[in-house]
Amino acid sequence: MIRRLFLFLSPFLLLLAACSRASEEEFDEFSFTAEEMEEISSRIDAIENQQTGSAALIVEMEEQLTGTKTVVLDVAQAEQFTSLRSVGMGPTTENMFRVTNAFVNVRTAPSVQAEKMEELTKGDQMKLLSFPNAAWAEVELMNGRKGFVNVGYIAEMATEQTLPELKKKYEGQYYVDFAFLNVRASPTSQGQKLGELLSNQIVKPLAIHDKWARLAFEGKEGFVSAEYLRPFLPAFIVRQEQFALPILRYRGDEMGIADALVKHLAFLKASGKTMMTLREFYELLLTQEERDVRLPPDIVLLAFSDLDETSLKDIADALRATGIHATFFLETGKIGPNGISTQTVQTLIANGHDVGSAGHSGDDLRALTNAEITLELSQSKQILHDLTGKDVLAIAYPGGGMNDRVIEQANAAGYLFGLTLTPSAGGTFNRSQFLQLPASSISSSTTEATLKVLLGILQ
């Protein structure tokens, strides 16, 4: 009961303490009235007795106590995170295209003179119905409407696994790369003219020999000059599904960890490794939604949790000396005059580091009710957002404790990533594991030999 009361009240105390204009005298004078304490107690009792276990009640009470709002994830961002975590880009990937230009007009016919129906923006999706020619695609929009868009402004969505099969669909297809192309009865410029192929018309020749292509034409066979045919293949957005990104998670409060880090950094650099933050990984994922770019080899992610003011500064100093950036996971309950200063947090951001959440109280989330997990995750996210001015993308589960219920709450709270303490060989994972990223626990006693195993470095 007391622990839960502290959990509800601590965000308020933290926000007061973090305010640079609030004096310690003002902090000491703060108190609840008897009526307020009775209201708090009755609400907590209601939750304990399961009269209501809704997160909404707890959020409502927290808002009344602190006067602040918890994070409400933007719907568009929530959809984006779901898309980023989807393996294979969802069950309807086949024939799905995405807008690659800043915008593209949807028209009623395959012509720039046709009436404009709608305007799509970069990233919008549609289903391909057909290619009337190499310049236009007939598509079905996500709202069910059908129209035509310029082929040059869209790309088919593919994965590394599906790309070869998708390309096969277009094998042997060519388009006319000229104003028109004469179809003749024999493979010679003096042959009888049977008709014409229009510019951008798509054909599938029966054979191409020397300078002539043989094809079916109006129930007959004809020949066209192969010089004016070009292979037809739409653009593709190839998205990486599997990643090899070893995550080394350091416990900051361990004796000698900063000294060990200095040695580890020297080893990593000598091994040809490059360090990346989770935010930089997120930016790579966004780029992969637009074009074919892969996670480079030999990338390592450094993460630090269980930090206090002293250990945080020692680690930050070691990183600054080597010009390396990392992701720091902070318990927001430790931020304040007697803990990690707000200036230290803001300095991390100014120096190019990333900041994630380690919860508020540091309690194992598996031991909390859903409502308590919601408050832990949303309040921590809000506090860090207010301090850094950046969206908080990741949660490092305290003690590595997570299960399906915790993952579900982390997703609902608007986190893209979740760090565990469960390693994987070479740090491999796929998109569906973003909320349970494998991470290796690193201590001051971790040797170079152990690092080689964790990083998949062959002896």
C-alpha cells in the first residue's frame, strides 16, 4: 500500500524537484490536506480490491495530483511504429506500392490531362491493379478508390526474401522507348507494316534475335526494332528484416565499470567496430521505408542503465575521450537535486548521446499491475521528453524483467524498442523483436575473450 502510494506521488515530487526555480524551502512546505489523502487512499483501495483496475483511473488521479498530462502517443507515430515492427511489411505486401515522391496525383485515367481525384504524399500506400503502360499504374487506394498514378513516383514494397520472386514477375517484359514503333511482317525495315506500338507500351517478345524482336500482334506475329525496347521493371523499396546488431548493456552502478569501459572501447575500435545509438538505428529504419539501405556490418550498440550522477559522469567522460556516442537509460525517480541533475541529462543530449527510460522507480515491471506499469512507463517517458525535448523511443526493462504483459504495456505506452538482458548469438534479431531486443550484460570483469564471443568475432 505504501509503496503504491509512493509510486503515485513520486512523479509529482520529482517534477517539483526538477524545476530549476523551485527552492528547497518550497519543496519542504508541500503537503496534502487530510481530504486529499483520504481521496488518494480510497482510490488506491478501490484498485487493490479490483473495483477498478483501469489505467484510466490511475492516469486521472495522477493528473489531478501533478497537474500534468501523461504521454499520449500520436496515432500516426503509433501506426509508424507498428509498421516498423512488422515482419514482411504485413500480410498484404503482395502488389503493395508506396509513394516515393513528395506527392503524386491520382487521376481518373492514365494521362496528365485526366481529372485529378486525390493527392497522395510520400509514404502513402496503394495496391497495384495493373500497368496500362510503363508510365502509369492503375491502383486501388487504401480508402478503396481506384485511379491512376505516375509510375516514376511509386515503388513496390519488398523484403530481401521476396525481392527475387517479385522481379520474376517482370522477366521478359519490355516497353517502347520512343514516340512510336512500327510493327512489320518480317525482320527488316522494308517489311510490310502491320501497325504501331505506342510510346511506353509494354510488350513481352516471343524472342529477340540480333536487332529484331518477334512478338504477338493483333492475332499475328510481327517484328519490331529491339533498339527501341527497354526492360520494364518498377522501382523497389527493399526493407531489411533481419539485423545483426550486438547490444552491450552495462550496469553503471558496478564498481570499476568506467575503467573497464575504457579498455572495452579500445578493444572495440581495434576490432573495427563502429558504435551506434538506438536513435541512429531508428533513423536508419525510417530511411529503409524509403529506399534500399542496410545496417552496415560491424556495428555495436552501447547501452548503460542502473546509473547515478557519479557513474553517469564517469561513463560520459570515458565516451567523450573516444568520441563515441551511446544510449543511456535513466530511472526518472533518480533525477533531481539529490540524484542525477537535469543539467547532466541535457548535457548528454547536447553531446550527441541518446536517452531512454529505465522506468521511474526501477521496480521489476513483471511484479506490477497493468495500471502500475502504465504509470511507470508513461510518466518516465513524459519526464524524459520534457527534459530532453525528444521523443523517448526505448525502455530498458529494469533488471531485464519482461513478459508478454509488460511488452504489451510498453507498446501501448508508445515505445518502439525494449531492451532485455537476454543475449543472442552475434546480436541477431528481426523486426518483431524490437520490444524485446537481445542485450548482453557487461560487467567490469568481462574479458576481451567474452566480448569476442558476444560480438561473433571469430578466433
